[in-house]
Amino acid sequence: MKKFLFSLLAPAALLVSFTYLPDHSNFSGDWKLNEGKSDLGQFGGRFTPTAIKVDQKGDAITISRTRPGFNGGDPTTTTLTYTFDGKTTESTGFGNSKMSSTAKWSDDQTLVINSTTTMERDGQTNTFNGTETWTLKDGSLTINSVTTSPRGENKVKAVYDK
């Protein structure tokens, strides 16, 4: 009887152990900043994207961020693709700054993007470190950002709706 029961349960247990995959949050969609639900920090959202477009598939995420233009100029959009395995994504930003970023799941529902940006100006090099923590709750995307620079730390809680 024990052999018979084991022969029935063993294949089922084996099948379940190989078919479990983490159910990560999917951030895909077009997101608009909800200023009323956000805390835009000491700079009042000057650098916070007003719109985000996300395409998440398999082991990668492509994020397009649209930010207000400088001094009333046209908005700018940057697009980066990150892999979830922690590999570094290199890019060039404002003023030929160099940015290195990684994206990893801290758990199945929370994505963390770490970035280091190096900018040279007037013969001086400045480094900015940033961490974005992405979560979904009640149909909204919340991105908590902490940026450290030579001028100190800035925290922003940006809430986006579809």
C-alpha cells in the first residue's frame, strides 16, 4: 500500500516543484504622474518624470521616462532597457553624463533600480547615486526615489495612474 501511495504522490510532487515560477509584478503600461498623491521632495518634481511608459517581458523591462524641459523647454524622453539579473546597463544622459544602472527584484512584487551617474563640468567630476523602488498597489505605480549628490540627499515619492 505504501509503495502504491508513493507511486501516485511522487510524480505529482515532482511536477509541482518544477512548475513553480515567481509571479512578479508587471509594470507594463502608460503611466501619468498624479501630483496630488505624490511627495515630490525639495525640488518640487523638477526632475520627476510626468509620464512613464513600461514594456515588461520575460527577463527584461524597457522604461521610457518623459520629464519636463529645462527652463520651460520641450519635454525630454529617455528610454532604457534593464534585465532583471542584475547586469549593468550603461547609458549617456544630460551633458554627456555617464550612467550605470542595475535592476533586480527585492521580492516578487518590488523592483529596485540602482543607478550611478557621473557628470563632468568645469573640470570637476560629480557623482550622483540613486535608488528607485517600484511597487504596484490599488492600480497605481509608486516609485520611491532616493538620490544622493554633492548637494545632499533628495527623496521623492511619485505616484502614477494609468
